[in-house]
Amino acid sequence: MSETATGPEFDLVIRGGRILTTAGITAREVGIRDGRIVAIEPLGNRLTGREVVELAADETLIPGLVDTHVHVNEPGRTEWEGFASATRAAAAGGVTTILDMPLNSIPPTVNVPALEEKRAAAAGQAFVDVGFWGGAVPGNIGDLRPLHDEGVFGFKCFLLHSGVDEFPPLDADEMEKDMGELKGFDSLMIVHAEDSRAIDRAPHAEGDQYAKFLASRPRGAENVAIAEVIERARWTGARAHILHLSSSDALPMIASAKRDGVRLTVETCPHYLTLLAEEIPNGATAFKCCPPIREASNRELLWKGLEDGIIDCIVSDHSPSTLDLKDLENGDFGVAWGGVASLQLGLPLIWTEARRRGIPLEQVVSWMSQKPAQLARLTRKGQLALGFDADFAVFAADESFVVDVDKLHHKNPISPYNGKPLAGVVRRTFVRGREVDFRQPGGALIRRGEA
């Protein structure tokens, strides 16, 4: 293709020796028009565009990551995080689409007026594309279909206290009833699966000893709750998704359920794949999350679960808070907010660990981009392919850096990764063919079925 009488063929052309397409990493030229990928041709075909980006030899163009588990917290707890800060962090980490969780904001996204309030708060602030989950709480079964029709991507529930009183948990029977409702319009129930009874009977977590906190959230609490999700999904025929899997004990029953045809998917998170309970210092509440970071043997089995396809995807569960809520002064795991802020760091965290294990970049990107997009049924996200949105990250896989919490974009400067050396630097990010400049928000608010 050459330049036409009316001007260049494409809005943007990206050329390079390392372009991650559905055929693997190869030398290609990518032509973008109106925010979509409309041409992928061999390098040397000299596609013309109004703007042309030539990748450096050490850069790989990858599909933008899709993070389906982000707590933005605006409105209501915007001092914890907000749409501007969260989506800047996302873009800096090569994440081009996030789905916002329905809780920690006030009001929680449990009815259509709350969704409208959240969309109004996000409008004009998003540096990447943003979609929304709805919430399933006691008494809102009549709100599920209206929220679905308004474009939420599915519904989140808890099987124990969520940490905030305005988002109460369901018991297993209520979850089953809601699943039956969701089956009617083929929506998805995503579940924080820890059993409240098991945790009520576990030791208490007060004090600065990480071992005591770990004992307060036993694997058994996860295993019992996951078994409930599996059986209720089996009985109803609904789609179900296990959030932030940390207990490797649950992998055999998950694998068995999938073999049986239960419509089940599972995610895990960078903190469970890169951190170890044995290495967490006492009082280091930046590491507190629920379910907790477990032992080295558990981590190895989670990686095997990913490689075996039992775990489907890796997402952040970015759950930030203010510094005071982390109780840094006392380091008390019993009172500190539970959540890890990692939205900007997910790709280098996982790449650093994967490379050490001989896992290729293509597989990492599949777990962090293609698979989360498929989970949310984002049909134009997650792959560098014809007709897909031109969402990209330019990734220097061999460049390294040391995490400096004061240079991250999320709002509160705390992270368990501070000072950690990582491989892989995101140099540029494009959303719908436009490079993110971190000054002018260019992301869209997206709806189920329209992205």
C-alpha cells in the first residue's frame, strides 16, 4: 500500500521486529485507523500513516493488558484512589482496560442510580478504557437485570464480610438464588470465596506477627467457599468466577469441576505469584491482603495451576487505601486495611518471575490480556489482531528498574514491592491508537456488549 492522493493510508503505523500478534512475536507493520487495527503486514511493506512509530530493537509491541479486578474507590473514598490516579497507574503499567469493582466506593454499584453516579465521577478522568462490575448483595436481586441492561460486565459477591459495611455478604443460598437469576440472561457471578464460619473459628490476627495473620485466614476457609461456588454453579448452570485464588489446595476440585463442564473460571494475582509468607517481615502491613500471601510451596503450585490451564488469568486486585489505614505506626495486621496496590507493576512483576521459570512473554501476555478480556467478553480487547482496538504497550523486556513507591502513579505511596528490582519496562502505551500522554485523559467508559 502506498500514499494515496488524499493522504496517508492510516492514522498510525507501528513498525518493528518484535510485534506480538496471534501468530507469536514476529516482524510486522501495524496500520491503525479510527482506533482499530485494520492492517497487519510483513515488515518492509512500507505502510504509510499520518504518524509512524518505529520500535527500537529491544522493544516488543504487545496488546494492552486487561485488568478486570481494580478497586478505584471513587466516589466516596477518593482519598484512597480515584479514576485519574488509577488509570494513570494502569497506563504506566501497560494496562489499557480496567474493570472497576462495585465496592469501596460510596455508594456501591448495587443499583442503576449508583452506577450512574460512578460513571459521572469517572467521566473525563480516564486515561484508559474503564468498565464496571455490578454488586450482588442481600435484597438487590431485582436490581441485577437492570444493571446488566445498563452495561455492567457481571456481578460481584462476598461470602464473608467485605471489609466495608455498605457492601454486605451473601450466604451460599442467597448466592445460588442470584446465580439462578443471572443464568436467565447469561451474566457472570464473580465471588470472593472465603467461608465466614471457618474464619470466625480461626485464630485472631491482632499484633505484628505475619504468621498470626496467615493463621487467621486459613486455606480451609477458601477451600470450603470454593466448593460452595462450584456446586451452586453446577446446580444452576450459571457462569461463576473465583476471584484472587490463593489456596493451591483448591486446584484439584477446580480442575475436576471444569472437566465436569461446570462453567467456572479462576484468577490469581501478582502478589500470590511473586511474594512469600516466609519472607514477610513482622509489622509489614503493606503485604496484608485477603486471602493472604501464602508459603513458597503454595506459590509453586499456583504457577503449575496456571501452566496447566486450571487458573485462567492474572489480574491485580489493586486494592489501595490511605497510609493511616495500613496502620504503619503499629504494624498491626489485625487492624490494617487488607489490600495490595500493584496496578502499575503487574506486568514487570509477572514477567520477572516468569522469565526465571522459562515461561515466554507470549504466555504472560495471554494470562494478563487475552484471558481477562475473554472472561469479561470484551470482544475487541486483549489481542493484537485485525478488527481489534488499537490498545498497545511498548515493552522493553530486558530493561530493569527498581520500584520506587514515590514514582508510582497510584494515590498513596505504599507498596510491598518498594525497593524490589524488576525486569521489563513499559515505555509507551496506546489506547485506541492514541498514545497516553498522562496529561489529557483519552479513555472511554465502556459497556458490556459494546467493547
